[in-house]
Amino acid sequence: MSAERPSLPPVRLHSEAELARDALAAPLLARAVRLARWAGPGTRVGAGGELVEAQLPAAAAHLGLDDDEDGAAYASEAWRLAVDTGLLDVEDPADSEDGEGDGDAGPEGGEAEGTVTVGESLALLTGGSPQDVLAIWLDGLEAVYADATAPAFDDFADLVNEDGSIDFDALDWDPEAEAEFLDGVLGNLYLLTVSDAGPGEGPLPLPALAASMIVPDDMGEPTDDVLEQVSEAMMRLDDQFRVLEPIGIVEYRPLDETLLTEEGDDGALPADEEDVTRYGLVKLTPLGLYGIRARMLEAGVDAPAIGDLAEKGAEELLAGIAYYPEAAVRAETELWLGRHGSAGAVTAARELLSASRGSDAGAPLRRLHCQQALALAGPEAEPAVRAVLDDPELGGLARVWLAERGAADVPAPPESMIFWLAVDTIAAQLDADGDLNELQGLVEGLSGQHSGFFDEVWRVDHPGTAEVLEAMGRLHSDKKAAKQARKAAFKARSRKSG
């Protein structure tokens, strides 16, 4: 059976030590740490754990934000993160030992206030492992993510009913839909970042990211209605990325607010092809790649990373890299071989060769990746390769490996092995869905090396012979050869069924 294709290309992550340093440097977490160290017995917090308004100016001043008009808001945001991540522990007055705290008035006659103490997470950030730091940062990411998907309103008082209850219907807010939208956006951004077809390490224009969520793939020219939806999504994302950036998952150049005064009659943002940067630019940071992947793994999404297979067996390696891009195959294989070292090259080669055997649908691709891995293994692997020269499945690739290294005394392959290797090689490339032009060149090259190729190849005892010949009939540019391939495919099927 062919290996299951991962839903996402593998990502190359920074080391945990590097990611932990990035996490500690994230502005919001750094501010939360400073406030956790600043808090003391006299720090006054509300019943919900929030820093009371009267203390916000002092908190902002401690953060060096006293001259910033938004300093108090930044301080409040950092305080909430410190509580959410366990840097601070807040005790609600209702939970006091005497049980009489509920309803007690605070120092200024207002609501009862809680007490605050240093949480266990603060010590882990300074004395724990990189994994400890990243675990705390991930807790912070979840808290910020919740803020990014929270409803926006101008005046909270407008949402309070006469009986004091909250009119949630007035918010016009669907929490599941909001989370699903942002998950989809970040998933698309992640895919575009790790995909060969995406911008790579460069930023992505906000309109392109919004369009990836709104415009159907099969739509040619977007309608005015769709363009208006894209504009609305951009505004929504602009607010959300402003919230997410301080936790360190994205670098974001915000939407130019002067564009809002240039809206068209239909409410859509004006087109300005000359300066797309005005519409916002966003990119995932290395920490962002780590964080979004962690959230996807938690949700059950298959999101591989380079290095996942380094400690696995050869069977898991060859199955895991089956549909990786070429560069990722090489990187993962080098890490796997590096674990064995030069002293273990023979053992590694034996494991790879053994794992590549088989007649299932995925076997040809395993053998192709085995051959590529052996090319990276070095000359130390030669004893293991020579040991399979007489193997009907591996003898062909063993001869190729030895010949490429200029080895002496390589026995000539029997004709049956030559044809078997040709079929196996094309079967592997068909399974890999490689470049069509390269595949066509391979088909024409292999069939052209032997006179009467199609007169003999249909007899090859390979499970993929008929399918390979049918593909050769479709791909070969020479009409006569293509017809011969189709006839040979019919013979192969008749032979198999007989």
C-alpha cells in the first residue's frame, strides 16, 4: 500500500534553544515577566485577577510606557498574560480562608480585591529548560489567540440589559466561526510559508492572504461582492494581527489607515497596485511556525517537521519521506544518517536496503529514496550494497550505486534485471507525482536505451508493469513508441490475468 501523503509539507524549525530565546524576547511575554517581578503584597487586583485601574499608571511606568498614550492598555494586557500563563497566582477574595471575602468592599469602597503572589511559571522561565519556556509561551499564545477572536465593541455598557445581564445577541459574534476563520488564515499562511510555491521567508500581502480565504479557487475575475468580502476580511485580519504580533508569532506591517478615507462607493478598499505594502504585509516568524504547528498537531493535523524521523527506523524513514519535497527528503535523510555516523554506515545501508524491499504499491518509491539515501551514505556503505547484487529487487540499484562510484568488479546485470529496474524506476516517479517534463524525459530515455524495449518489457514480473506501460503510452512523444507501449500494456494485463 502506498504511504499516506501528509497534509502539509515538512517545516524546518529552529532549535528549541533558539525558539525559547525568541519566546523570552517576545514583547508581550517580556512585559508580563517584568510585571510579575514588580508585583508585591501591596499590588491590588480585581476579583477577576485584573490589575485595578488605579495601579495601571504605575505598571505602565515600570514598563517604560508612561509617556505612551496606550501605556495603561499595554500594561493591562501584559498583566492578563502574566496571570494566564501562571507567572502570577491571583486569589479571589471569595476564596479566602474565612469564607467571608465575597462582597467585602475594597479600600476605596468598591468591589472586593484579590491577592497576588508569584506563580511557579516565573521560576521556570529563568531556570527551566527550553521546553519549559516554550510550554509557557504556548499557554500565552492560546490566551492571545482568544483575545484575537474576541468580539469588538465600542461601548460595553450598550450590551448590558436592564437586569444586568449581557446581551450576547447584540454582539453579532459566533466564537466558533471566528476561531475557524483565524485558524484557516494562519493555516494558509503556514502552508504558504513552508511550501515551495509560497513566498518562503518573505512577507505576504494582506490582500492575498484574505483572498485565499474568500475567493474560490475556480473563480476567474472576482465579482464586486467577493472583492467587498475580501476588503472586510482584510480589516478583520488587520485587527487580529495587531493583537497577535506582540506574542511573537508574526511580523506585521499594518494596513495604512489613510486608505480608510479612500474607500470606494461600494465600501471596498481602493485598488493601488503600485504600493501593495499599504495594505499590510505579514509573515510568520520562526517562533510562529513552531506555535502554529503545535496548535495544528493538537488539533490532529498531520504537520511534519524536518528531524521528526531522525530517531526512527529505516522503515519509518522511507515511509515518512515518501512525498516530501526533494530538499526536505535530503535534509531528513542526512539527519537520519548522521545519527549512525560513518562507523555505522554499513548498518544504516543494510537497514535501508531491507526496508526498501516489497511488492506493495509504495515499494518503488521506497527503493528510489533508498537509492538517494545510499548516495549520501558515502563509500563506507559499499559492503552492504555488494551484498544485494544478486537480489532481484535490489541488484539493479546496487549496480547503479557502485557504477556511479567507479567501483571495480561490478557484474553485468542480466537483461531481466535491467527491464525490472526500468519499470520500478518509472513506477516510483509516477507515484511521486514529479515534474511532467522530467518524467517524459525519463520514459523516453529508458525506452530508447534498448532496441525492442516494448517487445520485452511486458514480460517483467513487476506488480506495476501494466500501469507503467500505460503511462508510457500517454507520455511518450513519439506516436509509434506510444502505440507500442499501449500494446505492451495490454499484453502485460493479459499475462497478469492469465
